[in-house]
Amino acid sequence: MKEATLRQILVVTDGCSNSGMSPVAAAALAREQGITVNVIGVIDKSELGEKGEKEIRDIAEAGGGLCDIVFPQQLAQTVQMLTRKAMTRTIHQVVNKELKEILGDSGIEELAPDKRVQVAGMVDELGEKSSLNVVMLVDTSGSMKPKLSAVQQAIHDFSISLHSRSGQSRMAVGSFPGKQKHLDIRIPWTEKVEQAHQITSDLAMSGITPTGPAIVEAIALFEQDKLPRSLQERYIDQDEEDDSNGMLRDHVF
Amino acid sequence: MTMSFKAATPDLPKHFTGKWNKKSYHVLRELGRGANGTVYLVSQGGVQRAVKVGVEGIDILMEVNVLKSTQQGRDSKVGPLLCDVDDLVVNGKACTFYAMEYLQGLQLDEYIKQEGTDWVAVMMVQLLARLDVLHQHGYIFGDLKPQNVMVTQTDKQVRLIDFGGVTKLGNAVRQFTEEYDRAFWHAGDRRAEVSYDLFSTAVMMVRLTVGTETWKNSLGDPRHTILLCDIIRKSDSLYPYREPLLKAFHGKFATAKEMRAELLAVLRDSMGAKPQKKQKKARTKGNVGAGISGLFVASLLLLAGTLYYAWFM
């Protein structure tokens, strides 16, 4: 099997979307393009409510991913776990499909458990070695404010997890709503987030939560590799320019 | 622990029979929930076993894979022995499960609460022996925490349970708990190395010794091992172990065996110290001289030790 590049979008939110296209449709669109969408609901004292929970579950289902609802303290470990499990799942599906081609109609379920254990070992290794690109989408609408320090820590923490993998990993971080667009790129594609960025300052505080449009814009991030160099500017960390620091601060939390 | 609503583990029927190996199980009660599935106490042919059922078959199979790989040794007492891997059908859908030896006992934190903190060091020494076996098989445990360590009721033996975090050396740790995670304490990354487990072991030793109150009050943000050193300095029970603990925090041990040896040395000293006093009182006149000179040597050693530690801390 070829070494695959796995692509994921991870949405971190605390409530329902209320602007633009349906996030469930956006997630389905992402899945169509080979991008898995995972969702984590962060709750504090208040509950998400039935509607919020349902939306989170629906987004993950449409995006072929997983979801969880956690307290801010559990965010970091949940980010790592969901990502890994979703990866395993994707690889498992691919392996299963290939097996079906070899074995005829019966996929992995028709193999004896002993054989399946071996397949699981293989899936595990593939998961470790494959390339992984993740865009983390952080909801920064007003109610998220008290949870943002946990999110900030989780971002840094996630970068450590990615860095510990054998395979190549990259991550990018965006926040929604953005100032002009639905999504602001806070951390462009990087292999390691060196430190926890200041997330609390410079926030576009508003009641708008455009989860759907943000997912759609995040899909575009995965296409930048194919873009000519001149168009990549928006996503590239221009650390060669002296005055880029000021500009970067705009981008970074 | 997490308020998860990932498709919950399907309710098991009271009786079920494996699809492939045809073993029949009678479900007695739920034992606990892990990140990958739910564990039930069952009886199979009159023998009690623990059965783990998960939502995603692949996660369960991965656990079986490591359980199998770590059980090639004959006298492996690292975790529960694997008994069966099979499918059961719930609501027309096949679910993968595995059956293992049922370890009757208490979780390490409960055990310490019940038996007292004197046991912490003893249990850590035992745990390190188990970890050493696992490491020699090329795996680390990963998600080390008191909840994943069992003290068996009958022979007071430490066994590891929940192999969901067990990771091949060199890979990224599969599962962890922030409180015991090296990266969370800003003391390294999450690559599966022997030192990753040893770090968690050291944090666990601190955590179990000081109790929940002190633990919670002493932790600040961001977490750094300096906070742990502060706790150690203030605790009479932990202070003698400061050297091996610090070494574990800084990844200075190459093997679990090394750390075990150093903990054991301190443990022997501290155990020896108490009864010795009583012995001295009972000694006859003829032994007094030897006793005093011995005491002199001991105090010299103690002084040298203190100076060394003062420098070390």
C-alpha cells in the first residue's frame, strides 16, 4: 500500500452555528474531498444543549470523523485521541477496501479474529508512518472566551503530539469568525508550534458562529499545495522579512 | 472520565456465544469503562473472566495485538492473560471482544487509600519490575496512572490493566492522561521511550503519597516539574526518594530496572532505620562499642549524604 497523506479538519466549538451554510453540509463537502472532519465540544458550567450536541454529532458523522464533548481540562488529551482514532479509522477503511478487492465481497469482518489482529497491527503501523495534515478550527465567538487558555494549551500540546509521530505531520490553526472573512488563519501550515500563542488578545468577539463557512474555507487550505507560489502568500510564514513580525502578530492569537 | 457521547458500547445480552470460537459467556456485571470500550465481568465455563467490548473493532484488535506481543514470555505477569478473541452479534451487528483473566483486587489509588502511603514505594518498585518486562518486549505502557494499575487481592501483586495506551518504542504514545504525561509537564515529547513511562511512574509516586488535597493545591499553571520538586521537598515521606524521582523527571534512567534499584536502595534504608533503634536498646554491653562505632560511621555517611543532596537539590 502506498504511504498516504491523511487530511483532517478539527473543529473546537462550544455551541451552535448561526451563520452561513450548514456545517453538516460543509462537513459532507470536506469528506467528498477526502478530508475527515472531527468535532470537539468544549463545555464549562453550562451545557451545550440538545441542539448543540446534535449538531456536533451530525457534523462528525457527515465528515466521516469522530466527536466528543469535554471540559476544558480534558481538551488537550481529547484532541490527540480523536485525531489518532479518526486516522486509524480512515486507514482501516482503506485497508478494508483493498482487502475486499483481494478477497471478493468479504472484507475484514469475514476474516478470523486472529488474522484481523494482524491487520490491526498493520493499520497501527500505517497510522504511525503516514503523513498527516490537520487544520484546527477554533470557535472564538464570545462564549468561548473563558475556554481559550485551554484551547491555546491544547494547540501547543497537539503540536507536541504530532511532532512525536514517525510520519510527517503538519498543522494549521484558524479561528472563526474572522475579521473580514469567516476564517482567520492564526497559524499557517507548520511542522511545530514552538510555543503557546496568545489566543486571548485580538479577538473578534461577536455572537456570530459561522461554523459551516469556516469549514469550507479550511478545505481551501488543503489545496494550497497545488497553488502556484505567488498565491501561497497568505499561508506562508514569511519569517525572512523584518517587518513580518507585526504582521504575524495579526495572524497569531 | 470524559463526557463522551461517542456511540456508547452496545448493551450486552445476558448470555452470548462467540461467533468463531463458540465459547459461551454469562455476563455478571460491568467493571469499568476505558477509552476504547467497556469491560464486563463474565463467567465462562464456571471461570470468571473479564471481557472487553468496544465500539470500534479495530481499537479492540489493536489492544489484542499488543497484549499478544507482550505475552510471549512464560512468566509474564505484566497484565492480564489473554483468553479469547471473538465476535458477538448485538442487534444484528458483529462486535469484536476479547476475554482475559479477571484480576480481582483494588486500583492502586484505592489500595493506597485503604492500606496507607507506606505502601507507595513498595508498589512502585513492583510496578517498575513489570514495566521492565514490557520495555524489554519493545513496548511502553503509555497511559500510566493509578487507575490503570491493579493490586491483586490475594497475593498483593501489581498488574497493569487497560492496554489501550501501550505503544511500540519509537512511535507516538497512543493514549495518555494529562496529569501523568511528560509533555504536559513540559518535560519532553510524546515519543514512546522508556523514560516516558518512568516519568509517569515518578509523578504517580508523588501523587499517591501526598493525597488529593495537597496535590490539587500545589499545582499551578503552566505545569512544570519544579512544582513536583516543591512537593517532594515538603513531604517527609518523599524527601528520601528525591534523587531517583528527580532523575526520572529529567529522563536520566536508561531502564526501569535502574530506577527500581535506586528506589529499592532508599526503601531498604528507610525500613532498616526504624527497627535498628529497637535492636540497639536490646543489645548487650559487649556490643555497645561496636554499636557506637557503627553509629559514628553511619552519621558520617549521613552527613556526606546530606551535603551531596543539598548540592543536588
